[in-house]
Amino acid sequence: MNNACCVKLILEDRTIGNLLRTNLLKQKEVTFSRQRQIHPLQHTIEIKVKTKGTIKPYDAIEKTLKDLSEEFKNLEDEWARARKVAEKEKHLMKLEI
């Protein structure tokens, strides 16, 4: 089993690269993860991943993307709840004035 891969993400920058790299390293199966911007004037990054061999690197990337998607969905839900509470409190404050 091949336990290393390199993926290029076109039209992306270090923001998404660091997010992926950091979350890939949270997996116990991942032994190495690195991101680099190929050229400062190009919006392309490279993600390198190496695993212990128990899972394929592409599976580790896919798991990370699913985990991040779920995390962002939870963040979106929390934001919506907090916004409703804030709007309700703001409305109550207006009534008290």
C-alpha cells in the first residue's frame, strides 16, 4: 500500500492549506502533513501527506474534509442560534427604553 501522496489545490492559498495540515495531523494514522505555496504569485498550494500505512493518504484527506465540513456546519448552527438570541435581546432592550 502506498502511504504517501501529494495533492495540488488550485485557486487556494495557505489559509486552507494550514487548516487541512493541522486537521490531518489530528489523525493518529497520519505521520506527516505539510502544505506549501508553490509560488507567491500563484494561488496553488501543495499538500503532502504520509500515513502509517493502515489507511491510504487520500482516505485521510477525505476524512479530514468530512470532519471540517461537520465542524463548519456546527459553527454555522451555533452562529444562527447566537444571532437569534442577540436579536431577541436587542428587541427586548428597545422595548425597555
